[in-house]
Amino acid sequence: MGLLGHGAIGSNVAEALRRGVVPGAVLGGVLTRGRTASPAAVRDLPDLLASADVVVEAAGQRALREHGPAVLAAGRDLLAVSVGALADEAFFRELTRPAGAARTGRLLICPGALGGLDVVRAAALAGPLASVRLTSSKAPASLVQPWMDEETAERLRSLRPGDDPVTVFDGDAREAAARFPRNANVAATLALAAGDRAAVRVRLVAAPDSRLTRHVVEFTGPLGEYRFELANLPDPGNPATSGLVAPAVLRSLADLVPGVAWRVA
């Protein structure tokens, strides 16, 4: 297993692999930007590819765009965590185009902080989903964006417990990914599972009273109506990331090891 990134997600994944949490999965190398200290550090992408069968992108959308095509072209499987980058149709097509004469790797999607995707995918196979709605409630400061005017940004920063929640965005998944890149992974993952990015509506809410990040998914299709809710604690090392993401990466890696059942070390 190779890792792109050694931040809040990558460091937890690396440590778990070193402890043998996923039997049959060994940490081969870690590639970071700059001089970040990490175990099994490698100099560049060719060194990482030489040490890994599967590469986990845990370094953000920029890293996925920069290295993703080369990882797949080298025949390595790529587990994407920064799924929001795939809301860009041109980039998504580049990563999923049919293989040519050379062997290519597979693009794998990590569910990250979102669950229930097996139900969404199954329901979508029965026919187009009539409606899909994601409502995400997050800490106000995590929703502040560079493009916001200072008045809007300061309003979010100044929200305190007891204040009413504020809807910051209500639109489709593509626009959510473009305008809120740090908060787009869940929306983009749901859109991929539903099979129609344009049909997924996303509502982002600044919730000053909640210490949890809440995601409510509601959808209807030919087989029924569905609703589920998740509430995740943020990662202590990076409040913008759910603490569930690193375990989700490990679960995805465990699913790739033939004949190995998942266990908690």
C-alpha cells in the first residue's frame, strides 16, 4: 500500500497499517509534499509506484489531480479519498476512460464519512432515482470560503452556541463541489452512487450548537423511499475532516485483500 499524504488521514492510515490492522496489507511507501516527516518516506511518485500495488490518495483534490492519472497509467489501483475532485466531468472521464493496450489500474472510491451507499447504488440500478437530497450540518468556521465577501465570512465566524443555524448553500452537487471543495467529498460520493450528479441536491448548514458533523440523505426511486442520518465526530488532528475517514480507508483496503475478513486490532 502506498500513501499520497501524511496529514490527519494519511498518518492514521499509515500507523494502522504498521500495526497490522489490515492483515495482508503492508505499508510500502509514503509520498508527501515538502519535508513532512513520515514513515517509509519516498522521494517521488516513481518511487512510490515501485513500492505499492495500491495507492491511497489522502492529500486533497490537488494531489488527486496531479498524480491520479499517472498512478492508473502505471497499472496501480487508486483509492480516492478526495472524491470532490471527480465532480469535474473532464477529470472524471480522464480517470475512467477505457483501458488502452497498456495495463491500467482501477479507480476505487472511498466512502469516507458517508454510509448507506450500497442501498443508494442498489436502488439506482432499479431505475432513475426521482430525487436525492443531502443535508450536511457542520461547524460554521469549516464552511467559510475564500470567495465569500468579508461580511458573510465574518457572520459565519461569529456564530455562537444558541444562535440559529444558517443555510450557507442550497444547490446541486456539482456546484457544491466547486464552491465548497473542502466540504464536497460526501456530496460527490453520493452523486456517484446515485448515478446522476445533476439530480443530487445539496444543502449545507452552519450549525453552531452541534459538535458533530451531520449528514442526512433522503432519496426516492422505483422501489421506495429512503432516509438515513449519520453524525460524525471531527478528526482531532483536522476538524474539517471526519474521524471516520481513516477507518473507512482501512476498510476499503481490507476489502481488496483476497480471503481476509475485516477485524479491529
